Amino acid sequence: YIMYSLERGEEDNFLEISILLGDLVFTHERGYDGEFTFDSQFAIFTIKAWEEDIRELKRAKTKKEDMPKDTLAIYHLNSEELLKIPMVNSYQIPKKWAGVLAYQLDSEAVPYEEKEEKPGKENGYHTIIRNLNSGDQDSLKYVMKYAFAEEGEVITYVLSDKAEQGPGVYVDELSIGDPLQIFSA
């Protein structure tokens, strides 16, 4: 498979996936930053808001936090199923192994109790670790940073002092599923 974005001046991009021989398999308007999982089973990309809407909001001097948020798209190449997850700040997939995706939700996408600190840049974001094959998900609150190991099914993440588990650096070997705190702040 080949994935590419077609830009049309100031208009919206089109993300396309083709078979090597050139047959178009999938297309999605406003698709950006596409990448395949290591096993080539899934295409992951970002869907931006309409360019015209963004220009209008910028002209109206809309604050950055009030601008439309990106949508994460997960496209299963074999089943041709497309899953869209709105209001995503960032995502990561492992580079040399497959089956997992992690993404952080915008603070406005997550309901929180009055007694809880609001997620955000200062306190960390709500982060989801999703098994792409089963659809199972684990949720972590107040994650400042996260990264997958290059090899081996491991994710590391940093929790803020607002996290119930306590602030620090954690390593989670996903096949075991029991995070280990390796540094306490």
C-alpha cells in the first residue's frame, strides 16, 4: 500500500491509499499525517477541520483553545472499517511492532468531577492506550508525556502530581499489563 495527501492550494487536503499498482483503495477529505502500523494492517491519520471554517475563525480572532480540534482516524485495511475519534491532541504508534495505538484527548473531550483538576497542559491529559485488533482500551489520567519502546511491547509515560497513582515515570509492559513506577517525582 501507498498513502499520500493531495494538496490543492488553500483548499482541503485529500488523503488517499492505493495499492502499489495504482488502484485507489481509500480516500478521505481533510486527511493529514497518515502512517501505517508496522504490520500494515491499519492506516492512522488526522482529520482536520474545514480550511474555510479555520480561516473564518482566525479572522474572528478566535482563541487557540476555542479552535476546532482534530479527529483521529483509524482505518482497517482488510475490513475497510473506519473509526473516528474526535478531539484528539496527539497520537503515537510503535515504529517496529504493531497492534497498539496511544492518543491524548483534548481537555474539553473529557468530563471531570468538580473535585478533580481539569486536564490540560499544566496537569496532563487523558490518554488512551488502544489495542487495535481487539478494540480494548486502557485510560490514564494526567499524562504529561508518553512514548512507545522501539522494540518490545512497552509504553512509558510521565504522570503529573494530580495523578492518583502518584507523579513519576512509569513503564508498562503491555503483555503483562502491570505498570511499574521507575522514578518518583
